[in-house]
Amino acid sequence: MNILKDFDTAIAKTENIPSGFVTEKGCYSSYVSNAAWQDHLSSMSPQHRCEYGDGSGGELEEKNGRPPKMASFASSSRMTYLLSREIPGFSFEKKLTTVIGGLANLDGYCETEDRYVFVEAKCREPYSHKSPQLINQTYKDLYAYLQSKLPAVFSFETESVPGTRNMSVKFFCKGHEVVYFDIKQMLCHLLGVANFMLLGKDCSKPIQFLYLLYNPTKLRLPQDSGARIAHIYGETCTAANNYAFKDIFGVVVDYLIEQREYPRSGFEISTMKNKFKFALCDQESYESYFRSGSENKPL
């Protein structure tokens, strides 16, 4: 049983687009065809091509004889692009400084008159995600800070990796190990969002963080793979809904303020923390979050 292969094949069959991207290494059936890929590229605006071309993932280029990542039917960047390309002011591959180290690379960002929207998308990633994770030890202080402030929600276990600056980390939410939801990456994103806002954005405007998770329940999958994928999808949704991300964001903000000075008043900081909202959505509900007056609930 190869759930990733079965997942990719099932998604490819949901779209009426020619498949089979050919490179010097062969034909990749779970990718769009070469002609369909060229059509896709030609339909992208110069701005969007630039955003993906400058992104860290190398989404638009062949590499080592493999098709461009975005040519995959199961690409999270492709899913985000197809769902977001008509949204006014939407930009892709948003990079945010984390302060602790490195960048937070989000799939999308949109600023409107009344709010900020940050998007992280997952399509096939939960089905290959594993626990524990290898993480730079610079993050250990943040994890310990979160655990001290929110012990009922967030906890972790670490083990040093000899000869490296990394540590092996297991994350827990309400006492249960989180295996498929990428909490390490999510915390990195929250650091980036918090720093981005603290550096001068309007703290009175709501902050919406959308976690766009592909819903596989309508895919035609082999029985064994389908059961396994349904289990992982359910566990990922449960973890996303169990973590109190508004509270976690508030603690992340407090942590950053202890690390460096920001030109913000206590009132502004408090308002910003109260204005944060996390929402789990799928490919069917995602666009409704960009309609004014929309009321949505977690999956």
C-alpha cells in the first residue's frame, strides 16, 4: 500500500486536464501534461509568476529531471493558486521574518481595508509528515515558554542530536502526541505573523489565519489507502481544532516582546492579540472566507 501514490492518482482523476509530464527521466502521470503546464504558466499574471519564481520552493522549474512542483495535481501551491488567483490583492509565497531564525514561508497573504489574511495550505503533506521532527535548538526556548504559559494545551519532549545543532522533538496537545499536523511549521508562521504585525501594521484590524487543508473524502481510493488517508485527515483536523491558536499567538507575541523592542503600546499589543482568529477550511469552504459577512465554523 502506497498511500501517497494512491492519493496523487486519485486527485489527478478529479480534474479534466491532460496528465503525464514528460522529462528526460520519464513520464510522471500524477502531474499535468507538458502542454497543460504551458497553458497554466501562460495564464499566470507577471506578478504571480514572479512571486512563485522568487519563492523558496522552486515551484515553476524542472529540477534534476523532475517536473515543476506546481505541475503536480496534489501540489498545495497549485491548490492555493487556483482558489486564490481571482481574489483582489492576493499575493503568493509570502515570506516573513521569524526573529528566532529563518523565514516563515506562507502560501498566501491578502490585506484588505478591514483585515489581514494569512494562508497556509496542505494537500498531500499530512500523509508524509512524521513525528518526531528534527528542529534547530534555537526554538527550544520558545517551546518551553509556550509550555510554561499554556501547559494544558501545549507540551513537547526533546532529545539532542549529537554533533549537530538540532534536536528531535515530539509535540503534544492536551496530552496526545500530534503526529500529522505540522505544529513546528505553524509556530514558525505565528512568529512571522506576530513580528510582521508588531513592526508597524494596524493592530486594530482583525488577523485571519486560514489553514487550507485539502479534504480527501470525495476521492475514489483503494479501500486500504482510503481508510488510512481518512484516519490521517481526521487526526490532522482534530489537532488543528484542539490547539488554541488564538492563545498560542498571544503567547508568541509576548515572547517576541521579551526578545526585542517594538514601537507598540500595551493597548495596541492587547488589541492585536484579541483580533487574531484561526480557521481550518478546505477547498470547498475556503473562498467563502473572502466574502464579507461570512460566518464559518471549523471543520
